[in-house]
Amino acid sequence: MSENNGFKSFFIRGLIIIMTAIVFLFMGGALTLGILSVTNKV
């Protein structure tokens, strides 16, 4: 039972890391797109 619980916490931790990575990638992409659009307009 304890092994299953440890795996669950590890899986949840990995899921959180993946979610934060996706959010950072999305924010970075939006930021680069905004900068590119601004530089193209100027």
C-alpha cells in the first residue's frame, strides 16, 4: 500500500512539473509573439 502511495505522490509531482513547464512554454511563446508583432509594426 505504501509503495502505491509513493508512486501516486511521485506521479502527481511529475504532473505538476509538466503543467508548470507547459505554462512557462506558453507564456514564453506568447511573449515572443508579442515582441515579434511589436517589432514588425515598428
